[in-house]
Amino acid sequence: MKNSISLTLILLLASTLSQGADLTLDTCLKRARVNYPLSKQSDLIARSESYSIDNAYRGYLPQLYIVGHASYQSEVTEVPVRIPGFSFEPLSKDQYRIHAELNQMIYDGGSMGKQSTIASANAAVSKEQLEVELNKLRDRVQNLYFGILLLSEQIEQIRLKIADIDATISSVRGAVENGAALKSTLALLEAESLTARQKQIGLRSSRQSYAAMLGMLIGTQVDTTTRLIRPGDIPLSDTIRRPELPLFAAQQEAITARKELITTRYIPRISAFATGGYGRPGLDMLKNEFRPFYIVGLRLNWQLTDLYASSSEQDLLEVEQATIGVQRETFLLNTRVTMTQQRQEITTYDEMLRLDDEIVNKRSSVLASSKAQVENGTRTAHDYMRDLNDLDVARRDRSFHAIQRDLTIHMHASTTGTTGDRP
């Protein structure tokens, strides 16, 4: 009993595995985003931003310098006045000093805060640039996905064509045996069947290639057992939410942060310092001996030369911002043109699909009559194949129009950026 149950479970599992997994377009898009190596750059951008902000605020940490020097000079300070009871030893011409200086920034005019803002703004630009690149991946996945759907439809259509030919061959073979049809008619039909099978092999090979490429992008094996679910319609939107728009905004904000950093150059810096050392002479220049010394105080630093260059730098940044504004307007115009074109294509496909079903029905009726006539020997195989090819073209056109309509709808969503899959 246990062996019977185990065997049943194994057979069920094998049957499940052999059926393959179903894939939807949304699943493929999400897996492709996770699997794409460029996605790893998101963490690197976050880490880089953190390091840059930390480095920006390191200016508030005490700065320690150790300086030493030895020198020989041609002259030294002397006291030419002779005072009774006092003697002044002349300074040595060889002098030595080593000291440590500790500086502590008290007020930097907001420079480090602005540098931190620039680091965050640059990180935002990098993130949006990454989103733009990942959005291009979406188009690649969609083209492969719908390409596989179209090839699958074409394979099905060629299967129907082969079935029609083979059914006619069976009928004609009987007619040939009864002397009601020519052997050449049978030979022609058999040749057409072989030709159709050749096309079937080519279509299957193309589908396998597309499936392999899709599998590489999504990190999942896609083969002949994998069934791609045809996506349904999605509403068309006039709202543009492409990742390029946040990128333009981030670039503008980054330039604004750089302009604000320039304004901090006009503001003086205040810092505290402490210097301690040992040398000859010390701070008392009248004592020619090695002595320790120290100095503590405040330092004001105001670099007025920055005022000359800051104005031209501000003007240059204004030009950069205006350039980005022009790029944004150009992008929006081109996007709206593409949206208009895609909407017109969708309308065209809708109109063509309304006629496709009627055309297929008419061609099917003609083929049924032609098949009966060729079986009776009142119509040639060439006439029959012409009618069959006409039906095959009508079926393929219907499949092509339907798949292309669906693809264009989803490409329109990609064009507007209203896909809803962006985190």
C-alpha cells in the first residue's frame, strides 16, 4: 500500500514538472530587474552617498599638524644698545624648531553642510540614471515576451495548415487509388506538407532562441514547456511618469546645491588653534636656548579672491540649469509624439482585427469547397494550395495584428512610464 502511494506521488510530481511553469509579463519584468547586474549598483550608490556625507563633515574634526624645521640664516636680530648690568647673548644663526598645531573649526560659513547636500543630490542623480537604464531593460523583455507569443501563434497556424494538408492527402490518396485523381496531385500536396514542416522547424528554432534570451534576462529557464500567459489590456494614460523626469529634477537640484556652496565662499571662517613645540629660539627671541612654547587663540580666515571667480561660476551653473530645462522640454515633446503614434497604431490594429475574423471565416469557407472539389477531381491541387495559403495568410495576419496590438499597448505604457512596476 505504501509503495503504491509513493509511486503515485512520484508520478504526480513528474507530471507537474513536465508541464512546465506559467510565466506572466509582470513576473518576467520583476525577475529581470532583480536579475540584471546593474541593479546591484543601487546599493553601491547608497554606500557612496554615506561615505561622501561622512567625509564632508570630517572638516569639523580637530586637525592636527606636526611641523619641524632646521635652518641657517645669514643674519640674526641683535640689540645694539648697551645697558649697564645687562648682557644679551646673540642668537645663533642655526635655528631649530618642532611643534604641533591643533585646529578646530568653529564656523565654516555652512560650507560642510552644503557639501553634504551636494553629496545627497549627486546620489539622487545617480539613482535616477540607474532607473533610466533599468527602464530600457523593460522594453527588451517586452519585445522578447511578445516575440515568443507571436512565434507560438505562428507555430499553431502552421500546425493547422499541416493538418489541413494531411487531411486532404488522406482523401486524395483514396481518390488516386480509385482512379479519380492524378498521382501528381498527391505528390504536390505531399511536397507542400514537407515545405510547411520545414517552416515549422524554423519557427520552433526561433522560438527557442527567443526563449533562451528571455531566460537569461530573467534568470529562469524558459523552454518549450514554459507557457507564457498573454497579458490583458491595460488602460492608456496621458500622464507622463518616465524616470527621465525625476532625473532632470535631480540634476537641477544638484546644480542648485552647487550654487549654494559657492555663496559660502563669501563668508569668513572662524577656527580655534593651539600650537605647542620646542626649539631654539623659543618665543622669547632674547634667549638663545632650547625652550618649550605654546600659543592658543582664534583665527579668522576670509579669502577675498574667491569673490572674483564666484560670479562667473554662478553664471556657468545658470547656463547648465537652462540646458537641462531645454532637454526636459525636448524629451516631453518627443515622448508625446511617440504616444500619439502608438495610439494611432492601436486604433489601426483594432480596425484591422474587426475585419480579420470575417476574412478568416470567408477563407475557411472557400477552402472547404476547394477541398471537396480537389477530392472529386474537379479542382487542381494548385488551386487548393492557393486557397489554403490564402487562409494561412489570413490566420497569420489575425495573430500578428492581435499580438502587435497588445505589444503596442504595453509599449505605450512604457512610453508614458505609467507601468506601476517601479518601486
